[in-house]
Amino acid sequence: MNTIDAIRSRRAVKSYDPTHRMTDSEIKDLLSLGLLSPTAFNIQHWRFVVVDDPSLRKQIRQVSWNQSQVTDASLLIIICADLKAWERRPDRYWRNAPSEIQSFMLPAIDQYYRGKDQTQRDEVMRSCGIASQTLMLAAQSMGYDSCPMDGFDSVEVGKIIHLPEDHVVSMFVAIGKKTQDALPRPGQLTLDEVVINNCFTQS
């Protein structure tokens, strides 16, 4: 499936076959594609928590509005982020770059993030959203369905997965084989409503 078809056919599927299992190879391929998602300064601060323990899935479902995708999808990925990835050996992110690029980027990373808690959080949330879309489009191209998910108690989820204090939960991505089609698109806005040329009109 090409990218355009994957974008057009991807829907937020709610009902999954709980008996279907993805192969280890499929899961590895999917996650490897997720790792190609872009991040500012190449920090790669997302962390993909793959929950395959049925008992943990049940606990997570209890604090996620009892959404069936949590337990029934073949794959449940909790998209988290390391808020302090920018200062954890940032030389790793640029180890293959020329020395002159490294000497510019490493101080720039520090200057951009240090002492800026809101910037750190905003950046990881942007990156997690991009990574989640990458995973969903990759899943679509592999013949699987997916659902981006909120509707959970992030504090309780964090307790269940032992989330480090300097990490945050962004969202879930459920992936598997649907048992019901998604409902028709409920109402897409037009380009005229969404696209602004140059700047907003002053009132």
C-alpha cells in the first residue's frame, strides 16, 4: 500500500479480534519504522512501552474508561517520552555527524532546553504525536488497523508501568485486526475552513 492510500484508508478502529497475534517479526518491523520518526535536534525522546502482559492490559483498561482496544488489540503501545533526553549524553544523537556539526549542535541543544520545562514538554508531545502517526500509517501499510487513544488516567497508567518521574505518558496506539469497520467519517472540515493564507484576518 502506498503512503497516500494508507493515509486515506486509516481510521480509528475501536473493535479488534482478541485472538489475533502479530508475529515478533511484524512487531519489530513496525517499531523500527517508528524509530525513523523525526524529532527536534534528533533527540529521539519517545519511548514505546509495548504491553503484552494480559494482566497489565486489564489493569490499564480499568483506568482507561474501560476501552476494549486496550485488551483486545494485538498490540498496545504506550507512547511515552523522556523529558530529560536532551541532557542524557546528547553526543549519541550526532555521533555520525561531522565534527563541525557536532560542535554546533551539542551546545545548541543545551541552550534550547536547559531551564525551560514547558519547552521540554511541548517538544516531546509534538514528537510523540509524529511517532504515533508513523506507527499507525506503517500498521495500515502492513494490513493492520489502529487507533490513537487518549481517555486514560495518565497518573494511574504511570504507576502501572512504573513510569520514571522525568518521563510523561503522551498517548496510546492500539494495533490489530478489526472486527468491525469504523463508522463513516462524521464530518470533515473543508480546506477553506482549515487553510489560512499568510495570516489570520484581524477582526
